[in-house]
Amino acid sequence: QLQLVESGGGLVQPGGSLRLSCAASGFTLDYYAIGWFRQAPGKEREGVSCISMNGGRTNYADSVQGRFDISRDNAKSTVYLQMNNLKPEDTALYYCAAYRDWSFGRLCSSSVNAYDYWGQGTQVTVSS
């Protein structure tokens, strides 16, 4: 069974940092693009960042550009989201998701509809 498991969320003060992890089980991430999404109460799920199968392409939402960094370690079947200079508006449930990357590393999608596999989410709360 294909599963994605997020970890690393928590409570952090504004300006702080967190590193989220997305670990795959039941399959290897080598051929999958991975996206990070977030959903705050009362809001739609939005794309935060994505990375193609070999890391050749990454995308970021404007709201996190320059503060967040996505990376992957295919040997560990894990994708990371380093979040720096966190703001209260970053508070949300963060999900990772995967889809088979038929662009072979050239592209990754920020659209929820592109993704086939989803984790259960990890909560990030930014508050003083």
C-alpha cells in the first residue's frame, strides 16, 4: 500500500523555523513529483512548493518564496520542506502529495488535481 507520512510540524514563534519531512512507504519516490500543500481553517487547500522526480525543477508559492526550501533524498524516500522566518499566516495543516512524474524531472505541478497520493498532514502553528 502506498503511503506518505508527514512529520516535523509543531508550534513555533514568528521568525522561527521548522523542517517538515514526507516519508514514503510501500513505494519508492524516485519516479514521483512531490508537492507540499497547506490548508488553514475555512480556506481552500493551496500549493506551497513542489519538486520534480530528480529535483531538477522546484516551484514555490509567492507567499513563501525566499523563506521555504524544498529538497529530496530519494535514497531515503523522503522529501523535506525547510521553513524559515515563519509568519502567523503560515499556520495551517501541511500535506505532502505525490504523482508519477512523466516529465522525467522537467516539471512539477502546483495543482491539487495533479496529485494521486496524499498524506494525513502535520500541523504547523506560528504564534507568540
